[in-house]
Amino acid sequence: MEVTKLLATFLLLQLSFALPSRNWIIGGEECAEDGHPWLVSIYGSNWLQCSGVLINQDWVLTAAHCYKRSGMQLKLGVHNKEVPREGEQLRTSAEAKCYPDAASSDSNNCAEKTFVNDIMLVKLNAPVDYNDNIQPVPLPTAVPEVGTECKVMGWGTIHSSEEIYPLVPYCVDIEILNNGVCEAAYPWYTAYDKGLCAGVLEGGKDSCHGDSGGPLMCGDELQGILSFGGHPCAKPLEPGVYVKVDSYLDWIQSIIENNTPETS
């Protein structure tokens, strides 16, 4: 009997070391299934490229570096990528606008983008139908202060050292940091006036590869779009840099108002 118990304990220990750590978004846990109706998974060439957020029935907001000239597939209403649920919808990109593209322009400069002004609007090939699992994200009404608790989410890799992606989106709680922390970590970046520095100073919690373009949610409002972070992910003093959505509200509204068909 004792031998059997010892053998069982040994096997459990072996399994615990063999299985990967469940740090899906790095230090997080599975998002509530009904807690992300505006979260969008963006695919290029049939592989997960980025995340994004639905801002109305026709437009998705994401990072400009997620642009793919050959087009993008956008999946809405998804939780588990292998278990379809009621109301899921698939769209393709009909148009892309990257700051400072004008609403009247027939072209875009998305292919030329760097991490400065790393924000893109993607027009869907057809409007989505709202349901319990697909809803627009609330845009910011004020800039979050340093110390504000926020949440970042996505289907990004579970480890910083290898690309293994979960089936469901994972969430992690981080906070708004002083931009000086990110300035020290990434001195080459020059757009902190339009960016947010967010993470955990001691590391261990972070967004990672595949989360680009995804939302930084503070309370119920979208405050940031993930642009970049440290490599490997979740290192101390190397938090994520997010595009400050509040700085681009006028541009977002100008694009949407001039490129959305009127409804009767």
C-alpha cells in the first residue's frame, strides 16, 4: 500500500514538472467567458496575428504594426478558439486606416508604420450583429492616473521564451506606471506623450507575443492599445507600452463619421 502511494506521488510530481506553467498571458488567468464581448482575434494567413477591439458595428481598433497588406480575418464573439459558441461572427478587412491617414484618402500608410502612432482602424467587410457575446467597447472619458489598476487580455503566448498559444483569452491585472519607467527601459521610443506605461515593476505579469493590438481596460473603459514591451516578456522594470487611446479620439471619430454608411 505504501509503495503504491509513493508511486502515485512520484507520478504526480513528474507530471507537474512536465506540464507547462499555466501563465497564459504571463501571470494571468482565463478571462470570464462573458467579460470580453468587444475582444477581437485577428488572423493573417490563418495564424493568430494580433488582438483588437470592436468600437462599433463597422470598425475594429488595433495596433498599426498588425497591418497585413494581403488582408486580415477578424473573429468576433469568440472565447475558446476550438469550441464555437452562439453568435460568433467572421469578417474580413475591407479597409485600414493608420494615423494620420485622412478619412477622405483612398490609400493608407500602414505599411510604413513604426511604433510611433501605432494605432489602426480596420473597417469590416460587413457590419456585425450585436448579441450577448459581441458588443462595442466603451471609449475613454478621461486619462487614467498613475497607480490606476487595469487589465490586459488576449490569446497571446503562454511563455515569454516559446510561442505556445492558449485556446481561450487570458487576463492579467497590471497598473498604470509613471512614463519614466518605460523611458528608462526603451529610450529609443519617442512618443510617450501619446502613450501609457503599464505593468508590474517587479515583473511576472505582462502581455506577450500575440497580444499586440489588444485592449488595456481600466474600469469599464478602453484606455490603451498594446504596442510593445520587453523581450522576453514580464521582466522586471520592462513594462508594456500602450497607445493612449484618449490622444486619438478626434482622429478615430473623424474616420468613423466619414466612412460609415448612414442607416435609415
